[in-house]
Amino acid sequence: MLSYNEISNSDRDIFDCCDQKPNNNEPIGDCCYETWTGDLVQVTADWKAANAYAMNKELEYNLTVEERDRLKAWYADWEATDENADALCRQLELFVLLLQKVCTVTDKTNKAIEILFCMLEDLYIRVDKLKTQYDKLMACINCLKRPELASGVGIMKFLEDYGQKLDAVILTRDIIVPQVISALEIAIGIHTNICDQYGLKETIRYWKGKFNCNQSTTDQSTASFSDSKIQNSNASNECCCIEPRISLPIDADEYYRQLENDYLNTKQKVDQLKKDLDQAKEKRDALLACKQSLENAINEVNPANKCK
């Protein structure tokens, strides 16, 4: 005789609900119909409860999967943003190092050009003095009007050649000095625009500070806490508040950490719900099989069908 063992513990493994070994004390014949009918009522009730539980568990599982996928996509976006921010910080750091080298070169170049300018200044001062002395000497010679000191003859030829060379050197002043001054102005301008307080290097350092590129996690947590206090204190004066307000570095921000924890917790919850759903479906299917077996058995021993 078939008998139904009630399945009431959802944590138990699936087992046969119909015992195939008849008990000698159990009724036989038409009495089985009444016994199995009562068992069918019980197993049907258990199957409905198990089916409802499985459907609710499946709904919970599907909703949690959707939540996990949304958190995963949102977390992936912030993770990519954090990687881009880190890459930007590395590029800024490299840029600052290169600019420091440029500043060293421009500083030494400025000093070198200044030294060159001083040397040229000293050179032309000396040339001007030689020219003055040369003009005095030639004026004195011309006043003597000596035939042996005639132009182009003897020592006068050498003196005149010397005077021509002095004039040639003096003429270079109008060409070289402006060029040196222009080079000095350009070098100073480059150094000023790159290396001074408001130059490019300090601008890059300013943005490094804004991105908190060199800030540790502890410092960032403290800064975030301070910022939150300032924000709360000024909340009454603000017309709106945009959330979330992410601070850099992103991987040290409290919102990012909480988002990561929420995603990991939801992922674990999905895994657990999948196991629970599989167990609930197995129990429901086992009860359905038992229910169908009882229905078939009842149909076989139904007194109403015996006379057909």
C-alpha cells in the first residue's frame, strides 16, 4: 500500500514521499482509496505551499539579480573612473618631473646668457676705449704732417688696417647685442611662464592637489569627514545638494567603498538565493511527482471506476 510521509522541513534533502513497503496493519482493498484521498489532500497542500515558496524565492532571486547587475555596472563605471583618475595623476606627476628638468635647464641658460651678455659688454667697452685711443693717435699723426707718416706707407698701413678691424668689430655690436638681448628675453620668458609661482609647473601642481594625487587613504578619510562637516554646516545656505559628491582619490572615498561592499554583498546574496531556489524547486517538483502518483493511484482504485 502507498502511504505519504509529510514533507514539512524545507531544509531536508528530497526523499521519497511514498513508501512502497506496505504495513500489515494498514487497511487493504477499497480502504486504500480513502487513505490515499486523505494523503492527497495533505500532499496537495504541501505542494501548494512549496510552489508558493519557490515562486517567491524565484521572484526574490530575479530582483536581487537585477540589483546586482545594476550595482555591478555602476561599480564598474566608478572603477574605470578611478583608474582614469590614477592614470591622470601619474601623467601629471611625470609632467611635473619633466617641467622641473626644463626649469633647471632654463635657469642655467639664463645665467649663461647673462654671463655672455656681460662678456660682450666688457668686450665692446674695451673696443670703444681702443677706438678712442686709436682716433687720438691718428689725429696726432695727422697733425704732424710728416712725409714718412703718409697714408698707406710703412707703419701707417698697419695702423690703418688696425683701424678698419676695430670698425668691423664695432659694427658687430649692432647685430650681436640685440640678438643676445632677445635670447635673454626669450629664456627669461620661458623660465617665468614655466617655473615661476603662476607658471605652468605650479598650475600642474595645483591640479595635482585638487585631484589629491599624493594624499593617503587616512588623510582622504579625514578630509572627507571635514568636507562633510563643512557641507552640513553650509547646507542651510545651499539651494541644492548633488549626491553622491565624490572626492579624489576615488578608491579612498566612502561612497566608493560602500558601493563596492554593496555589490559584493549582493553578489553573495545572489549565490545563496540560487542555492535556496534550486532546493525549493527540487522540493516542489518532488511533491508534484508525489501528488501525481497519488492521483494516478487513487484513480486506479476509485470505486466509481470499477463498474465501468
